[in-house]
Amino acid sequence: MFQYCADPETLEGFKWLSCYLTTGKHMNFYWSFLTVLALLAITAPTALAFGFFGATAARSPVPPLRWLGKAYTSIVRGVPDIAFFLFFVIALDQGFEWMRHQVICPDWSEPIRQGNDFLVCPEAKLPLSTSPQWIHEVYGFFLAVLTFAIVFGAFAANVLFGAMRAVPRGQIETAEAYGMSHRQAFWRVLVPQMWMYALPGLGNLWMILIKATPLLFLLGVEDIVYWARELGGTVNARFTAYPHGDWRMWYFLALLVFYLGFTRVSEIAIERLNRRLLKGQAIAGGGS
Amino acid sequence: MKKLILSTAALALSAGFALADTVRMGTEGAYAPWNFINDAGEVDGFERELGDELCKRAELECTWVTNEWDSIIPNLVSGNYDTIIAGMSITAERDEVIDFTQAYTPPDPSAYVALSADVDPAGGIVAAQAATIQAGFIAAQGWTLVEFATPEETVAAVRSGEADAVLADKSFLDTVVGSDGLVMLERMEQIGGGVGMGVRESDGELKATFDAAIQSMKDDGTLNALITKWEVASTF
């Protein structure tokens, strides 16, 4: 990166460190922080949307819809995360490819399952094997977002379901007495008020989501924990210009600081949001 | 209309050919000198150089992908990449699930590394990477085995005293002996049947292509030169 980095062996102290910390490998490490932040930024609203649909479905007066909502929350919440991430993603990926295969290559005569192999026609592969590596990475990232959203959406659905029930029944009755339809009462009275009850639970989920991001590596996305382990490991002078011993402790210490800092900032933000939502509410702690 | 159908058919065919020419090479990227991530953040090592040469000879376009060792076979069979080129020894057990090309390194003994030369692996705790021939060997002997997901962690376990010795490919352990008081034991284990490239069982054509390319490298001596350069194994 810097001019003087051409011959790292001659460098010492700060100069060596500045070269070491700007190698291409370290750039990948820094990039992975952005990956994790982007994942959180996209997953949180998506999971919330999944949760909202799950919760509204679970309290729907239409039985099949209600069963669907209930089944989604109870099944997904009951499966261990790691099993879900190992099994579900491969199944999801193969499901997409299978659907594309049916549409794109209807004349394909060979079986898709051959022993252990899963073979769709080359045009149906997702992404195509000719695509550049970044498309594969974006696709992996998309699968990760979807999987995280489904898992955390189920928990969010449960939180929102509880929050909707916590809104005092009198509020809805009043709305209906004013002549609002069921739908109007739901959107104008119930939804704006439920957030106050939902926020502690959702805040909790957000914290868990932050800590769950190392599961990304199971999905083939190289996250910060992967790079910390990779960079911290002992490297022999034969394979690098910057040989060093087992430095994993320092890298993991940096991750610790990152995660603690991030959760602390989140806590403050959630607290502020909570105070805002409580404003003007006719319950203890509100009204100020 | 007929022309249109014909040209789409031609397009589909040519697309089919173009697709067949890109091969995704799956590796671990954590097993120097076989494969590792270099300072620039790219896959490097014996297998990178070998794979690129094989692809050149077979006139294939290759891209490199890293994958965790644990799930390297499942991701091959589900089609996320087309080959495994990751220092994988050819064993009967793996051969049931995937196919191997001919070996590109001869069968070499596995070695032990410990903190002192008089450690007896049979009476102690031995570390090995999970799902390797070494882990299988220790388990079969009935010794105490501790498994780790990455090669780095197996060596770290010896340094910290969690394990008495680590069993791995000699070429990998050569890169760690001498640091932190680690020494190689005299005892070696003759396990494994050489290292080959893994391909899907249904991919006979790709296997034949790489077999031919490996054979041509064996014949003109470039493979031996590459093995010597990276110090990964004995030569043919």
C-alpha cells in the first residue's frame, strides 16, 4: 500500500505494522466488517417484515392462514440455529435450482439426483458457473439474509403477536365505536400502539442477531471471525512477507471490542427509541 | 419463425459449451504449503500453481473458491464448485461419495509434532483435524483423539498443552517445527493413498480431462519440479 512496504523485512515497529495492517488480506478483513454491517442493516427490516406477517397471520380469523402463522413461528423457533443454517441453506439453494430447472430445461432427460450428486442442467445453476466470483458472493450473501430473516422473523413474529395482544382491548373497542372498520382499527390504533410493547423483545432480538453473525461462515460468507482466525494464525516466513506467531488472541480481542462497542451503541439507541415511544402513552412511565 | 427457433437453439448450444469450460476449484486455503491465502488475500500454494497449470493444459477456465474443510465434500456434490483440490488423500471411504483423479503426489507418511522428542503418541492425547485420514487413524488405534476444525488449531493445541502431539501431513508440520519448541517425532505413520483431486461421481468427463492433464505433467517432469519447489511430498 505505502511506498516503503516494498521490502517488509527491513522495516521495524510502527512502519512494519502499518504495512502489515494494509495487506490485501487485511483489506478483506476490513471488508468483512462492512459485510456484517450490511447483513444486519438488510436482515433486521426483512426479519421484522417476516415477523409482522407471521404475527398478523397467527391472529387472522381465517383458519388456514392462522395455522400457517402458528406453524411458522413454532417450527422455526424450535429448530436449533446451527441445524437450520447447515441444512436449510443447502435445501433452499437446491430448491431454487430445482424450480429454475423445471422452467428452463423441461426437456432434460437425466435424473437430478444421481447417487449423492445434485445435478440440474447448467443453465439452471444458481448462479451460473460462468458468473464471476462476486456474483457467487452476492448470491451467498442473499441466501444468508434470507435464512437469517426467516429464523429471526419467527422470533419477531412471536414478540409482535404478544405486543398486539398487549394493546388494551378498550382502545380497539373505542375505535370501532367511532365507526372504524376492522382494518382501520388495526392500522390506525393497534399497530401504532403495539411498538411500545414490542420494543423490549425486538431489542433483545437485535442483540442476539448481532452475536449470531459469525454463523455467516457456515453459509460460505467470509465474516469477521473467519478472517480473524485466518489472519491470527501462525504464518511461516516461507509463505508471507510478514511472518508472525499465533496472534489470534489479539485479533479476537479486536472483535471483542467491536462487538461490545456495537451492542453498547445499540443499547443506547434502543433506550432512546423506547423513551420516544412511551411519550404520551397512558401507562406507567409514559405521559411525560 | 423457423429461423428464430434455429438461432435460439444455436445460442443455447453455444451457451452450453461456454458453460462447460468454466471450472470452479474448491480449496480450503488454510493448509500451507498445499493451499493458503497469501498476503494479497488470494489462494496460493502448491495446489494453486498445480491447478492453474492443469487448467491451462486442459484448456479450461478456472476460478478459485475457498470452503471450510468440514463441508467441502457436501458442497461439491451439491454443485457449488466442480473440484476439490485441497490436499485431500484418496481413501476408500471418500471414494464412495465422490470420485478422485489419479494422485498428483505419491503416498507420503504422516508425522507427529510435539513439544519434546520423547513423547509417545500411543499413551497420550493426539490432536488432528476433523474428517482427515489422520483423525481416522488415531480413532482406529483407540488412542485419545482431540479434533479441531482447522489445521492451525491442532498445532495450537500442542503449544498450549491441551494435546501431547499432533498428527498431520509431514509437509504441513515442516512449516511449524522449530518455532515455540515444537519438534518432530521420529515415528511416522504410513497412511493414505496419495493426494488427488475430488470430482463429482457423475462428472466422468471432467475426471478424464484432469487425469490426462496430470499424466502429461507427470510425463514431462513438471509435476516433480512443482512438488520439489513447494516441498509438499516426495517425488514420483
